[in-house]
Amino acid sequence: MPRFTYIALDSRGQESTGLVEAASTNEAIGQLRQAGYFPTNVYEEGKGGGRDGKAAKRAAKAARVSQPRERKGIVLFQRKKVKPKILMIFTRQLATLIDSGLPLLRSLNVLAKQERDPVLKNTINKLADSVQGGSTFSESLAQYPIIFNDLYVNMVKAGEVGGVLELVLTRLAEFQEKAAKIKNKVAAAMVYPLIVMTMAVTIMGFLLVFIVPKFEAIFHDMLGDRPLPVITTFVITVSRFVQGHWLVILVLIFAAVAGYKFANRTPRGKSTIDGVKLRFPLFGDIIRKTAVSRFARTLGTLVSSGVPILQALNITRETAGNMVIARAIGQVHESVKEGESIVQPLEASAAFPPMVVSMIDVGEETGQLPEMLLKIADVYDDEVDNSVAAMTAALEPIMIVFLAVVVGTIVVALFLPLISIIQALQQQT
């Protein structure tokens, strides 16, 4: 029976060579796949290379070198990030394939072929090359921090060490789904007030720039130097200011936005802004509950996946999204590092509600901290839903009244002099 020299990859992506007896090349490939290998080159002994497989390796290398290189053009503003939803789908599919028994390398190759997002497709191909070269999956992921954050990399690393990579990937996908759900709800709640404010500013600007000057000319022709009502004088003054200083107003708005973004990039400025956000009426409560939910779900997911508590706290602090919450997590890290409990620094920070501190305390005492953290996250996800619904219900009448006051003030200011003009005309007749 003929013997075949093969080069194949095992389930960890390590390359191995050897000999296998089979009736044909296809049968040899089938035997290797049944044994859990992923063959890359199979040659019949005496035709494809010697017993040691060196000729096969040289042939494979030559085949790779002879392939035409892809021409790369100059691409400006190339996108480097991947949308969270696309990354979540990739994580879920990878977990399903690995759970079905496919080796990691083959799973990556399958996902790369079907992926439509060009950035993720290119990244998956590079991950497969890295794994094929002998790197672990977590080491390969760490090379792309823009796409795979510390949370993702460390959870995969814990899954590799514990031999439960498919379970950890499933947890990661669930974490991404719930995080995206909360983020979308909060963002949707912000859309309504932004639309109303934009409409109010647009209408007010149109009236002040185009309508009020025409009425001012009518008042001057009809009333001469007679005094106008106070509210009319105020509106005309504002209209003149907007017309004469519109460029200054735009510069001030731009400076305010730029100043906010600049301050938000500095540690001190971001800490101040995040503290103010937590004290906002209506919005502050939602921001706090969202941060608590993120903290509990991130820490609970990491600890339940096998990540050490100190490392999990560091990752949670980096992904907290709010400097006040991050500072409190940092205090917890120092406390745990010194062998103390999580509860005392959480309670001392005053950043977490008493119920959260009490539930974490119970979780520590019973040895079920990960489960309790995930339960807290579920509870606060529901709290965020209720708070968003309550805020939307409260904002609707507030925004309607605000829009009515803005437009109504201008309309009243314009019609009061018209009433005086009509009365004067009636007296003349």
C-alpha cells in the first residue's frame, strides 16, 4: 500500500509531519482529519518528497512564494474598527463551531470565507495565520487592541487555560448582546430631546433672522417712534444681535464643543465631567444605573470565566465608562490586593447604591460572588429600562412646553404691536 508524507496542523495550530499508509491521497487526507489533524500538504512517498518531508515543506513554501501578491492601493481614512453587532455575531459563530468539534484554525478559516465586513475578514485571516504560526488565540487577539479589548482577550485566555474556550466565547457573546441592548436603549432615550431641541433652535433662528426684521420694518413705518411693548423690544434686540453677531455665536458654539472634547480627554477634566453627569436631573440616575450594570456584568463575567479577581478588577476599571465608578473600582482593587473585602471600599466610595453593596456582601459571604454580580446586572438592566421609560414620559411634556414657550414668546412679541396698529386704524375710521 502506498505511503504518503503529510504536513498537518493539530487542534492547537501546531505543525507536524509524518507518514500515513492509504490507498489514495483522498483516503490519506480522510485518515488525518479523522485523527483530528488539518492537512495542509499530502504527497505520495517518492513523488512529493523524501521520508523526512523536507521536500514537501520546500514545495509548500515555493507554492506560497509563487502566488501573485495582491496589489495594494493607497487608502485614505481606512476604517480600523468593527461594529459591536458584527463582532458579537463573529463571537457567537466561533463559539458554535468550536462547540461542534471543529478545530480553532479551521473555524477561523470557515468564518473568514463567509465574513462580509472587510476589516473583520482581514483580521480573521491574520488571526488564522498567527495561530497557524504557533501563537495562542489570546496572543493573536492581543495584536488587534482596537477590535478586541482587554476584556475579550483575557476571557479568551482564561478559556484556553481552563479548556473551555467555547463556553467563554458564548459568555462573551451574551455579554456583548446585553451591553449593546442597554446602550441602544439609553441612546434611543436621548434621541427625542435632541430632536425637539434641534427643532426649537431651528425655528427660533428662522424667526429671529427672517421674520422679526420684516415685522420691525412694519412697526417702524406704522408706529414711527412710539414705544413698543417690552417683550417686543426684547425680541427685536435679540434678533439684531443674532443678525449682527451670527459668526461669533457659531465660533462660541464650536469653542464650547471643542473645549468639552478636550477636557474629556484629560483625566482631571473627564473626572469632573463624569461627576457632573451623575448629578444631572433625570439623566444622572440612568447614567449611574448603566455604569453599575456594566460594572457588575463585566466583573461577574470575568470571574465566572476563570480570570483572577485582581486582573478582573483592572479590566473592569478600564471598561467602566465613568471616572467616578472607575476610581471606586480602583479602591476595591487596592483593598483586595491587601487581602481585605470588596464591600468596604465600595461602601466608602458612595458611588454604588446600598442595595448593590449589600448583595455583593452576601455574595462574598456565601462564596457566590460571580452569580450575585450577574444577578445585580440583570436587576439594574431592568432598572435602566424603567428609568428610561420614566424619563421619556417626563421629557415629553417638558419639551413640548419648552417649544411652546420659545415660539409663543416670539409670536406674542410680534402680535402685540399689530393689535395697537389695528386699534389705531379703527379709531381713525
